[in-house]
Amino acid sequence: MAVTLALRALGLGDLLTAVPALRALRRHRGQGLVLAAPAALRPLLPLTTAVDQLLATPGLGELRWHGPPPDLAVNLHGSGPRSIRDLLTTRPRALLTHRHPDRPQVQGPAWRPDLHEVDRWCALLEWHGIPADRDDLALAEPAVPSPAPGAVVVHPGAAYPARRWPPRRFAAVAAELTRGGHNVVVTGSAAERPLATEVARRAGLPAGAVLAGHDLGSLAALVSKASLVVCGDTGVGHLATGYGTPSVLLFGPTPPALWGPPEGRPQHVALWAGRTGDPHGRTPDPGLLRLTTDDVLAAAHDRLAEVSHVRQA
């Protein structure tokens, strides 16, 4: 069986934005697709319906390939040169990647910073002659049940402080939605449990409303059956896109045109003040802070009203 190795040693949202490209590889190459990515993503592999095996790879410089060279290596991680170097250490028979001046012998398209993350990887494959469908984002049904079917999911965390809306604002949203009769739960990673607990406490929610620290399979199940997701520019927002779950997504400093839900899906509302900045900054981005609790609540009530209308129809 021919083996294809795809490198994307990043996080949840990075995996989900690469799903159309991974499925394109599977259609083109058949079985034998190995994804080099962090081990925490393993529960999500069945949801992609594309990846056969995960090679635990925490980040760049940590790809450990044992065995015969892969027939094809695909750089879905970045522009290089480090990601290109990592894949070349596996001695692949062929390599698909963007071109980089440090590796003039490797052919590929130029890196374009203006592309949406989904489009970027589809365009890479298409440059190399592999058709891809950028709308192929729907995830398979989780194998585990939702811990809170029908809940409103509030996810206050994000990878970097620049993308974290203040906890007190998330708490104000959670409290208002709870007063409106909705079952609100607060999620996060194990490291974000103190943040989730703070938001729940400020909102007056019971301790059982904090669902932080669950594995990603349980998180996917929760989002798949939620009535609404409220979060920043995070992987949880991409889970909502993958399941068609209504969402209110708070963007800043990165615009939704680069990382947001696809156009033509009105169940997802991307709020953005129109200001860009450093997505890796150490303090909340000023543009993100322009989004008020009233802005978020108005969008949330609108989405929940639409959900109610659809259920009653």
C-alpha cells in the first residue's frame, strides 16, 4: 500500500481547516494517509473520514519517521523552510509543498498571505494537479454522546492573549443567556480550566457548567449537538462550522476573511471591528476589545431565535 505523509503539527483549528485538503489527498491517493500532528488530535481522526493513522508530532523539528520512505510527503504545515526540511528527512519519493528560496530545488506555488486558510491548502494541491473542494468541511458524527445536548457553549479561551476577549464579557453573555432560559456550559482545555471556572463563577453558573479539560472527542460531540457556540478565533469555532452548529465568532486581530467560516453559511456570524494586528500579541487586541457584550448578545439572540424558528417549522 502506498503511504502518504501529511505534516500539520499544529492545533485543532489548523486540523479542521485542512480537512478539505486531507480528503482530496485521500480521494487521489487512497488508503495509507498518515498525519503528522499532535497526539491530542487523535480522537478527531475518524471525524475527518480521511486520515488512517496519526504520527504523534508535537511541532516542527519533532517529526520521527521510522520505516521505508513515504511515497508522497505533503507540507500542510507552513511555507518552510523548517517544515520542508522536516519532510525531506523522511526521504520521500515525492514532495508537495510551497516553494521557498532556501530550497530552490523544491518546486511549488508561491506562498500567499492573503488566502483563507482552507483555500491555501486546496490551492497547493491543485497546483500539483490534485483537485480539492474547499466546501468539503462537514465532519462525521462523533462516536460518543454529547455531555450536554442542546446547550449554549461559551468558549472563552484562545491560543494567544491577543485573541482572548475579556472573561468578564464572556461571563456577562453567559449570564444573560442563562437568564433567558438557556443551558449554558463553559468549555476549555485542561490548561484553560481556571479561565472557564472564572467565567462560570462571574456568570453565576453552577460548577457542573464547567466542561473544561475533556478530550477533543467529547468536545466535538458537545459542539455537534449544541444550540449555539460563542467563542473567539479558535478551533471550537471550526468545530461549529464542521457540524453546522450556529455560532457567534469574535474575530480580532485576524480578519474572518482569513480564518472565518465560509461565505454563504448564515448560521455562523463572524463579528469583527475591521482592525488587524498581531495575532500572537500578549494582550487582547484593541480591535477585539471594540466588540461589546451588546454586539455579541444581539448576534446570539438572533441565532437562537432562528434555531427556535426552524425547530417549530
